[in-house]
Amino acid sequence: MRPLPPSTIVGVVGSGAMGQGIAQVAAQAGHPVRLVDARPGAAASAVAAIAKTLNGLVDKGKRTAAERDATLNRLTAVDGLPDLAPAGLVIEAIVEDLDVKRRLFAELESVVGPDAILATNTSSLSVTAIAAGVARPERLAGLHFFNPAPLMALVEIVSGLATDPTIAATLFDTARAWGKSPVRCRSTPGFIVNRVARPFYAEGLRLLQEQVGDPASIDAILRESGGFRMGPFELMDLIGHDVNFAVTRSVHAAYFGDPRFQPSLIQQELVDAGRLGRKSGRGFYDHSPGADRPAI
Ligand code: NAI
């Protein structure tokens, strides 16, 4: 198979942490990108945030001003799904909720052309189940980026039961053309990365609950002795506790309550308190400007 040509319009639905990063990746790879979000103004803010990121890269000499301008010229914040009609690929990065994603894809199917590929960035939901809600499930696959999408090379190309292998192959080659390192997998709870990552978070949370160590100490050990780029608490703060808790619950339920994947009450508390990590300014750590102290 060949990758989608750069002339293919890419629609991105959801302009949060992931949608913003994915839109940047696709635009940098040469695609015209249309970004949409249910929250008014959110897509425009995401484009502004991408501009800020690219300005920073220009200042550091990692991009030329011409490259920045070309990328920004390819990015458009649009108002609604009908604006995605000419897209050849639509990547969904909205809330991690099966019913909401199904509703979105059903609506998208009535908007895009017959050859458009539909992709979900879900971390943990069944691609098979998401696709079961559309009329043509063979054109839907998982295209699972990692946070932050512009920096993380890995992308899981996830096939549901009905996914056409040529669609998965096109997405694989497209991800590679975008400078990523794609891997293929079948749709199983958590796919590969989120399945092996769950015990990483869960064991850290158990250590904290048992008061064996605080987040900063546990993170430091994993970073400095374990060779991980981030410890479990830093990583959960980066991902966002709302997202990470939803993924934990979904993987736990999907494995019929297997205790290896059991969510922690600490996660529940953080979500209930609105301490979602970096995105809200506070999680395990205090991320407010100037703060250098752990919050917990
Ligand atoms: P987020 O909460 O930062 O952004 C989600 C965005 O989607 C919000 O701006 C929200 O307004 C918008 N949205 C919600 N429902 C919508 C709808 N029906 N139509 C249009 N826009 C809608 O979430 P984040 O972190 O970007 O996650 C998005 C998806 O990516 C989830 O499925 C998540 O599991 C997955 N993911 C998240 C990762 C992470 O580290 N945060 C990593 C890889 C995948």
C-alpha cells in the first residue's frame, strides 16, 4: 500500500491535548488539516497553541520561519462536522466514551465521501465496538498516537474485527510517511502499550497508598534507576487524570475485572477534585506557574 498523498485533506475532531498534536503532525507532513471541536473557540485556540509551539521551535533554530508559515497555512479551525466533507481521512480525538464516539462516527459517515478513512485515537475502547456503530465498519481503524503526538514516534495501528487490511496498511504507511514508527495490533483492551502500562501506574499508586514513598521519590527511582523517561505520577499528570482514569476503568472492565488492572481510589479522588494534572494546573504535582513543589 501507499501512504495517503499530502494533498489528502485530514479532518481532526477534538482539539484537546491529542487532537492539537495530531493536527500539528498532519500539517507538518504537508496535509491540509481541518480541526473541529464541540466547544466553541477550542479549535481556534488549538491552532493558536500550535503557532506558539512552532514559534518556539523557530526561536530555537529547529524550524525555519518558512516551514512554520507553511504548516500554519495548512491548518484551519472549522465550525462543524459538515466542514469535514472533503476529508480523505478523519481522525477522532474526542472524549473517551464509547457512545459519544459511536454517535460522532455515525454522523461523520453521513458527511464524508465513500472513500474517506475513519480513524479513532481511542486509548482503550474497542475499535471493533466503535466500528459496529457505523454502516461501513471496514473503513474504520484505530490510529493511536501517544502524548505529546508531535514528539512521540510510536503509533499503534489498530484493526477491529471488520477493519479492511488495506485500510490498516494505508494508515501504517501514512504514519510512517509522517515520520512515525507505527506498529500493528488487533483491537484488544488497551492494545499493546496501554495494557503493559496499566501495571506501571497501578503499582505506583499502590506504593503511594501503602505510604511506601511519595510521588516524587517513586518517580525519581523509576527515572534514574529504571531508565524510564518519566515516572508513573509524572506521566499520569501529563496524560490527564480524567483520561487516564477512564482508560484504567475501561481496561479493567474489558478484562472482566482482572485485579491486575484495578483502578485506584486515589485516581477517583483526583478526578472528583478536578485535579487533572498539567491541564488543570494541579495533579500529583503543582504545575501552576512558578511552583516547584509536589502537590501530594
Ligand atoms: P482532551 O480532554 O484534552 O480533549 C478532548 C476534546 O474533545 C475537548 O476539547 C472536547 O471539547 C472535545 N470533544 C468532546 N466531545 C466532542 C464531540 N462530540 N465532538 C467534538 N469535540 C468533542 O482529551 P485528549 O487527552 O486529547 O484525549 C482525546 C482522545 O485521545 C481520547 O479518546 C483519549 O483516550 C485519547 N488519547 C489520549 C492520550 C493522552 O495522553 N491524553 C494519549 C492517547 C490517546
